Amino acid sequence: MKPNSQAPSPNRRTPPRLADRLLEWFVAPHRLEALQGDLHEEFAYQVERVGFQRARWHYWRDVLGFMRPWAMKRGQSEYPNPTNTDMIQNYLKIAWRSLTRHRSFTSLNVLGLSVGVAAALLLFMTVRYELSFDTFHTESDRIYRVVREQILASGDKEVTPGNPLPMAAALKTDIAQFEAVVPVFGTLDPQVTVLGSDPNATKATTKFLEDDEGMLVGPEFFRLFNFPWLIGRPDALAQPNVIALSKTFAEKYFGDAQQAVGKFLRINNHTTMRVVGVLADAPPNTSFPMNLMISYATKKADKGERYGFGSFEDWGGTSSNDQIFVRLPRNFPVAAADALLKKFSLKHYDKRVDSDQKTHSLSPLADLHHDNRFDTFTNKVAVVPLQRIWNLAVVGGLLLLMACVNFVNIASALATRRAKEVGVRKVLGSQKSQLVAQFLTETFLMVLASLVLGVALTYVALPLLNTLFAVPADASLYFNADLGLALLGLLVLLTLLSGLYPALVLASFSPLDVFRKQIARGWLRGISVRQSLIVFQFATALVLIISTMINLRQMDYLSRMDTGFSKEGVFNFSLDTEYRTRNATLRNELLRVPGVAAVTFSSDMPSSDSRWQSTFAFKNLSKNEDFIASLKMADGDYFKTYGIRFVAGAPYAVGDTLPKFVVNETLLKKLGVKNPATVIGRNLRLGDVTGPIVGVVKDFHTNSARDGGVPRAGGIQPILLTPSNGFYYAGSVKIRSQNLPQTVERIKAVYARVFPEVAFISRFYDEALNAYYKAEQQMGLLYRVFAGLTIFIACLGLFGLAAFTAEQRTKEIGVRKVLGASVAGIITLLSKDFLKLVLVAILIASPIAWYLMNAWLQDFTYRIDIEWWVFALAGLLAVSIALLTVSFQSIKAALMNPVKSLRSE
Amino acid sequence: MKRTYLGEFEEIVLLLVASLDGDAYGVGITHKLNEETDRSVRLNQVHAALHRLQEKGMVASRLGDPTPERGGRRKLLFTVTAYGYRTLQEIKAVRAQLWSSVPITPKLATGL
């Protein structure tokens, strides 16, 4: 019976190919020919009998029928494998048995290692992230920022990332070697009013205050840096008064990125801008705030200094807002470029402005994120010094090392139990290298398990990364192919690090000694190594604990420090200088709010990061003094609002607009004036303004306590305070009220009434100050978490060793108890050895911790003394933790019934 | 009675190998078995049985000649070993002995 009347063509008669393939794959090669032959013959027969299609079904069924072990098992080859694979199988089997036999020790090891691995992975991820900043630009290693060093007449050095405005053009003509010269202004911190399609809209109410946003760049910026445009082209930024938005901001302003192009925004209530493009959102690892990109031509066309001060002809002033980026040609040495810049600096500065020596040089693009001597464009991305990044890497490495140490300790302690196995293997002809391979296999298995567990832990703990280091917790950023490679490397490294020593110890046992039960020789050496490893672990943990305690104390000190001014209940808000004519109205209205004790307008708060600095003349009004003073522009109520005390003279009047000065004690000290009262009434010249000194204030803290080690921050700065209406960017209100929220609400209402054009942004002084210490607090948290982890890992190791010793000495303890030893006596006996080690660790750790923390404290202007009791407390902590760990085992051993331990002979 | 246990199916396959006298191979045995016993046995079952018999040392195998319908592949031909032949004879003898004690008209179970 055939399905078709036509005879099937010969090649249609072949059995199904897929089934054949399957057969060829699973059947053992030596059976394949006969079986396949039989199947094909049967197929030919079935085609005749039931037809092609059903024969195909039969064939499939038959092929699947052969999926049996006997048909699949490969035959012995004519040339069998060398015994290696068999031995490896044996190693694995023995490894598995010995790991399961010492279950508790195995789990101690795996636990310690996986916690170590997880912590180290988290740290290394952070390190990688921090090092990845702005590396995604094409050949980012050829991009540099032009910075300037200035040697002042006093000999002090000052560095700034700012450049005079005419410099970009001059660089283009003078230094042909630079492939690109890109001037950038940032950031504007503008208030943005969304106008929509009508550029003249006056009733627009949608306002945003964009902190740390607003860069001014030209089209060439996008040829240097890879920030892709979604809509529009960078060339559009060649004309003035146009703006490009990031996708997020376009959606925030206009609801949809497609809608944004062609619409209008008003910047700071003075310039209307047309949106010409939308940029893709920048990755998180860039130091450029890429949300509001205003054309650089706007700055050139602007006559009102609304986009930074200075003119394009003036070489005198600089602002750190005006930065320049250049690209060097391939393989162009930086030293050569610096030499060119030096010549350039001589040409443009020599004798032209003042006697200060100014020299430009290049700073790598990567240092935008790492060099905290220079200002960046945004405070939202903290500058992370390389030193701190390497510290993280070191802590990560230490954690791993400590976990390995645990392993080495426990494995070499357990070695005695396997002495017999080693002896037998050696007698039967094992080479030393084979034994080492065997024990490394065991370590390998354990490390593998720990890595798997560690990666799982890392994944779970990823959100922690965000809180600890302000690093994005996006798993896809870290879990990629590179991580796989790194883990493979880690697997090999950890296996060798933790397995090699125990393996060598084991493999070196002499069979003769083993069978005569004299394995002590290898042992003794093992003991000293083990002891020094425990000392190492505890010393590391102690260094971290001491550092943590000192760190916490320093932070505590800073938060309680007397700053010389009062910040309680001071409420700050921003002012727009465009509308300064209405400041007086605002003051009067605010003073009428119940609970408001004082109102002041100023350039900034008493201690803040923004600095206005200038030279001035005092002793001889025609010659500048040889140091720079910090300026604060403030009205007369500044002192009352902040509770700043006068040592001589009195504040100028609130409404006073004539040049008058208030100075601080440090300034007088620098001038060499002993008696503050003598300067009152004497004239002082600041730039081209001359006026009398009316008061001397007691020193107050002028900047955040830590200034990143910048030389200019040495202690409290000399300060000049003067009224100047045009520079009041901040309003401060001293509130003396039981009902703070209500008062704040009223202040807001008053502000909205006086300045309907301006968005209200405000915070209490304490909050503003805390931002400065955020970096330090993060570091404190980091120390605490990882100090805890190291002590945990060290204790795991100690616990393991204590358990082992107690077990080893069961019989001894039994005999001692029979002879009348007390439980306390036995606990002391067992704990003594370990305590000795911890004491040694304290002795080693203390000077190291002292040295490290002393160096860290040098960065602070106001710092605590390192006191001896910190070390004592840390030592006590370590001793008690160690005692607690050990005593669990020793008490167990001491309480054991001697009958049990002695009977088992 | 100390001899290797032989299953019923194995016994039949072994008998067929013996009766085919040197020309026994997978497909041949399967077809003959299906014809003679009115079963529907599949190729892989026969091969499995042959494999077991060879493990027990009752058959030996060698490679034969290729044929076109096999795609030029050689047959695996099976022959009974002396041990296999003796086992068959023993089984037959045991059966014969048992038959001899069976009455000519045995009482058969009825109903229920």
C-alpha cells in the first residue's frame, strides 16, 4: 500500500535527516555503523510495506528507542587515556568526602570567603565606576583641561581651572598643535521659565530653579565629547540665544521631547531662548551637567555680564566657571604641550597685569572627577580623589586576604587529620606534585562554592552600594562579561592564595614520621605561621576599628564645634539680583512677619564654599598688600542675624551703600596690627573703591572645616565685609518662633508677593552645612561597615581554630579534670594562647592606625587630638570579642564529662 | 542449578541466532521473530537483547558485508558461542524433563 501512486524519487526515500543526526550524536561510535545500517535497512523495508511517510515515523520511533545507556556508552578506545582523568576523578571524590566530613569547618570557610568576596566585589565595582568617569569620549586620554597656577607675591601658590576669556581665541592662533580648543562656561544655576510657543508670553507661570545646571558651549564641544543628539544638530548652537535640552528636561518642560524643538524658554527672567535640539540623557559617569546646553555665542553677544563676569579683551580676571578643554594630537607628549603653554603664558601675562607669576598647564580630563583642587561644574557629582578610590581597593583586597587567611589557618590545622592519608598515598607512589594538586582541587571546590555564594550576596547587597558611596545601583552596570573574567581570575588567585600553603604542608609530611605518629616537625612550623596569620587578621581589624572610632569622634567634634556664629533658626533663601530694587520692600515685609527677629541680604553664608577673593591696599593705599582677602558682600544686619561679635567698632547701617568695611581678627593679624581699635576709621582700598574700616569682628569659620588640603584654606581666612547691593544672592532670616513651619510659610508668601517672577528656593542653615560634611559621613559609614566585616571574618577564623584546639586537646582536658582541674582553670588554659595573639595584634595595629589617622586629620583645619584611650578601648573591644569567640569552644570543652573523652581509646 | 539466568525474550533471540546459523543480524532477527511468533518486536529491543547476550558471553559478533539498502554499511553478524549453545540445550532438557512429568490429561481449572 503506497500513499502515492507515483514511485518516490530515490532521494526522497532517505530516512529523516534530523533523526539520523541525533543517532550519530548519541550512539557510541563503535556501534554506530551496525546500528545505523540496520535502521536504514529496516527503513527501506518499511517504505515498501507501509509507505514513505509512516516509515519515517517508524524510523523516529526506532532511533529514540536506541536512547539507552548500553548504546550510548562509549567503548574503551584502543589507546586509553593516561591515568590523569582517573586521578582527577579520585581527587574530586576524596575532596568531596573530606569536605563533607568536616562539615562545620567547611561551612566556616565558605561563609568567610563568600562574605569576603561579596564585600570585595562591591568595593571593586565602586572603584571601577569611579574610574570610569568621562572615559566614554573618543580617545578621552587625549583630552585635557587647561588650568593655571599662580605664584603670588607672598610666595603662596594658587591653582584654578579658570582661564581669562580672551584665552581660547589666543590659544587657537598661538598654539597650532592643539587639535581642538573648546571654551566652556558652567554652571549658570538659572531660573527657567517655560514660555511655550510664544516668545513674548508674559503670563507664564511654570518656573524651575535649576541648581547646578546650565552650561554654555559651542558646536565644537560636541566634536570633542561624545554626547549624542536625539533631535537637531550641534551646529545649531553656533548662534546666540538658543538652547538644547536633555531628553529628561525636554519632557519636564514640554511633556514630550518631540514637542520641545522650536519652543521658547526664558533664562533668569532676562533672556528668551529658542530650543534647537534635544540630547540623549548623559550617562551617570560624567562630570558635565548635560541638561541645559546654552550656546556659547550667547555669552559672546551678552553685554550685561549675565553669563559670567569679565570681557573677551581682559586678561586680568578669571572665574572658575570659564574653563577650556583641548585635544592633543596622537602621541603628543604632555610635557611638550606644557612647555608650549609656558611660553604662551609668558607672552600674555608678562608685566601686563601684575607681578604675580601665572603659568598655564594641562590637567587630564579624568582629573575632572579626581582632582579636588579644581572646581567642577556641578556639586551633584562629588569629586572623588584617586587616593580615596585606592583606599577602597586596598580595603577590598584586605578583606579577601583575611578570608584566605581563615582558610589557610583551618586547612593547615586540619592537616594532621589527613596525615595518614598522605602517608598511604606516598607509600603507594604519589609524587609530591600530585599531592599538592589533590589538595588544591579541594581548595578549588570550596573557592568555587564561595564565589557563587559571594556573587549572589553581591547582587542582593547592590542597593547598599547606593547608600554607601552614592554610586548608581543598576545591576546591569556591573554584571557583565568583564565581571565574569574578573571572577575567573579571582577563582585562580584565591585558590592559589589559600590552597598553596596547606597543600605544601600536607604534601611534605614524611610517611615514616606519619606512621610512627611523629608528625610534629611539619606541625611546629605550621603553628608559627598560623599564629602570625591570626595576628595579621586582628591587626587589620583593629586598624579599621581604631580608624572608625577616630573618624566618628572627628565628625562629632565638627558638628559641635563653636563656629563663631550662630546658625540656629537661620532660614536661607536665594535672591535674584535682577530685581534687587525690590530688596528693601522684601526686608520691610519680612520684618513684619511675627517670629522674624532679623533679616539680612548677602553674597553668601558665613561658612560656605563659594569664595570671592581680592587683593586690597591698607598700609599704603597705592600698593596692594601681599595676601588675598576673602570678600563677603552683606548688609549691616548680617552680624545681628548670625550673632557675629565685634571686638572693636560697630556694624555699618543697614541702608548704608557707601563703601565701608568690617574686617576679622585674622586679617589684622596678617597685617601685623596688634590693637584692633587702632584701625577703626582708617581707610582701605579694594580695587578702585576706598572706604573706612568701621568694625573688627571676632573670627568665625569662613569655609567648611575640610578644604581638601588646598593651601589657600590654611585656617580661618582674612575677611573683608562690605555692603554692595548688586551681589546679594542670598537672604537670611533669623527666626525666633515656637511655630517654625508657620513662620516659614508666611516668609514664602511674602516672597511670592514681592518677587512673583522668581521661584522660591530655601533651606535652613543646618541643612546647608551638613552637605559639606556628607563626604566625610559617607567615609565614616564605609569604615563602620567594613570594620565590622573584617572583625567578623577574623572571628570566624578564630572560632574555627579554637574549635580545633579544643577538640585536639579533649583527652588532655579529660585527664586534667580527673586530676582535679577546675572548669575556670581549663577555660583559662584554652583561651590564654589566643589572647596572647590578640595582644600582639594590638601592639602592631596601634602605631599603624595612629599614623594613618594622623595623616587623615591633617586635612582638617579643626581637628581632635588622638587620645590614648581610643586605642585602649579598641583593644578591649578586640580582646572581649576574641574571648567571647574562644570561650564558646573552651567552655564546651571544659564542661565535657571526662568519662566520655577518656573512654574512647 | 548454576547457570546464567536467561529471560524469555533473550532465550527466543538466542534460539533465532542459533537457527539463522551465522547469518543472524538485527533486522533479520527482528523480521523472523515477528513472522514466527506473531509479536511486534522493535529493532532496538532485539539489539538490546543481543547486547545482553553478548555481555553474558552467549553470542559472539563479527562484521559482515555491506549491502546497498544499508547505505554501504556493514552488518553486525551474530553467532552462538559454545556456552550459549549449551545453555539452550540445558533449557530444552529441563523443559523436556518437566514435560515428561506432566500427565497426558491434566486436571484443568474450571470456572469461577
